[in-house]
Amino acid sequence: MDDLSFPFEQALVWFTHESETPYVLVRVSEEHTKAWSAALGVPVRRCYVTDALLEERTKALGVPKSQILAAKLPDSGSIMAGDFGEIIVYFYQAAMQHPREAFGPKKWRLKQDRMKPAPHSDVIHFVLPCWPTPSAEDILLCSEVKTKSTNGGSTPITEAIADCKKCRVVVPGMLSCRHRGQKTEVRRRETTVRVPIATWSLRSFRSQRIRPQ
């Protein structure tokens, strides 16, 4: 169901839990971060633009793919670092659910301004083992992510905990229709759900630059 065409079970070895109390600490080894350059280039690019759309826009505009990508991806800096932190958490959540399949929206595709972060909940996953039949095993995962890539005075853990209060998920409900003379009114009932939010603070690491392809 996920369209990144990435074997998330492969990522399990990357995210070793160094401790789980009083919080989960995941420390990625230098060996594994060096492998990210080759393993994540295409999947990270797909988080911004699908293969089909990239091909379509390249042909329609008559420009190289690199030009399309330059218009979608943020420049180097805090926004790129923040996006990458969110994408890594997306991969982490999906890997931790294996062998169950987790899928979620790629918010980075929907950004109106590539140089601004995507608003609201950072990473969302649905785990629906009996799809399309609802079940008690259905899971909704939601994470607030903060990334610290420089030695500054920011406090990403504190900020993530504070900002997670803003997170919510709007679940579409049933469509209700009623007729008034020659007009038909259609209303959609929605339910706003507040869910427990996982907060993640990511520190910088030394690795090769990941080049989206």
C-alpha cells in the first residue's frame, strides 16, 4: 500500500533501541548512516514527487528531471534538515510495524512553499490489518518531530512535547444527503480525533550526503 517501493524490513537493523526506559533512545551507527546515501536517495525523492509525476512534468515542460526536483526540494538548511528528520521517522514507524504494513500521507508532496515546513502533525501512519474491514487491531500513529543539526541553543525535546498538543487528526465521516426542492445538499460529518503523540528529537550525524534521484 506504500508507494515508496522501499523494503521497510531492511530498515529494522538501522534503528536499534539503545534504551527503552524512561524513553526510547535510538542510536543509528555510523556504518548504517553511511549506507543511507545509497539506500535512501530514491525513496526520499519519492516522498516529494512520485516517479509518474516526475516523468509527466519532465515531458510536459521539456526540462531535465533535476530542474523539476529543484522546484520541489528545499535548499540546504534548517527546512531540509527538518524535512529529513520527519522522513526518517516515517521510515522508523513503518519499519517498527513490520511485518504489518503501515502507510501514511507524504506531507512533503503537499507543501505550498518548499522553503517552509509542512504544517500540523509531522508523521502519520495507518495500520489496517483487516482492510477494508474495520477491526480492533487498527492503529493510528502520529509523531511530532524536531531536528537539531547544529550546536545551537535550541531545545528540540521540549519543543516537540509542547507542539504535540497542536496535533490532531480529522477522520472523514459519512456523507449525508438531503433534498430541498430542486437542490441536493451534501454534508460531510468529520470527527476530530486527538491521539497519543510520539515525540522525536533527532540529533545530527556524520554521513555521506543523500542525493535524491
